[in-house]
Amino acid sequence: MKQIHHGRGISHLVRPKIAFLAALLAATGCVSTRESAPDGIALTEVQNVNVGDFGTQQLTNDMEFVARELPVERALAWGVLPGVYQQLGIPVANSNPQSFQVGNLGFEVQRVDGKRMNHFLDCGTSRGGPIANSHQVTLVVLTKLGEVSEERTEVSSVVDGSAVHRSTAGYPVACRSRETLEELIADRVAEALGVS
């Protein structure tokens, strides 16, 4: 069973407007911050974009948890989760055994599990094809384990990213998760524990 848990109720602008403003960023300024949920995971990224004579525009990007229940004890899932990250090539930079959370708040990557980044992220396209494949991607991956019952665990992951042109200086392009990496993490936890 797949569920999508949305971030806090901050409304976000539609992607076409973001794409329009991104085109103006070559000559503008941009400041980005993240707002954290009570459990410490940043769910909303807020960007203040200076668009020259047009003033300042605030953009928000709400990240979403993609969750799936597995018929395993939470302690067992916790025991294999860091190994799943390692298997996928995601360095574990943050780990909290008390809240059953692991992740990485930002690392540069070209492939995950041998697949190019466009498989996991939609960063838009350029003349050269998918931006996720041609630009340098910084990826954010966080997973938390929730105890549904003694023998059922909810594996919830959130994936976010940005891409910057490899050879020219510029502002990052925001990317949207395709929800494939979140599903893959849950799949690999299930495989490691021999459950469906």
C-alpha cells in the first residue's frame, strides 16, 4: 500500500511560474532556506527570488513523504536500512536511532543504483536532453520508520534535489521527485528482510 503524506500546508506556486522565474535567474539573486517539521526533517524549501525591476518573489517547494507499509518489526527494518542506503550508493550522513531516521541532507551524485538521475528526478529539459542527466545534481534523501503495530512498519522516504550546470556558474534548478527512489528504498528494505 502506497500513501503520500504531504508537507505542511504552505501553498506552493505552480511549476510553470517557477520555470518562468528560473529563466530570469541568470541576472537575479536567490536566497534559499528550509523550514523543518517538528521531527527535524525539512519539508518546505523557501526561496526569495529577486527578479530585478519586478521586485522579489517568494517561492515554496513542498516535499512529500512517500510511504509504504511492510509486514516487519520496526527494529528489523532499522537494522537493514543503512545497508540499503549503502547498496544504492547513498551515503548516510544523518542517523537518529531514537526517531528511526536516516538520510543525507545534500550530496552530489550522478547515478543512484546504476541509474541516471532522470530516472529519479524531473529537473526539466534543455537542448541537450534531461537536465538531471546533463547537470550536477545535489540530492536530498531522508527515510523514517514508523511503527504501525508490533509487526508492521511504515517506511516513509522523501527525496528532493537541485541541478546546476557543470561548466558555467549559475543558480540551481529545482527538481521534482518521480517517487521512484522512495519506492526503491522500500522495495530494498523488503527484499533484505525477505518480505513482499
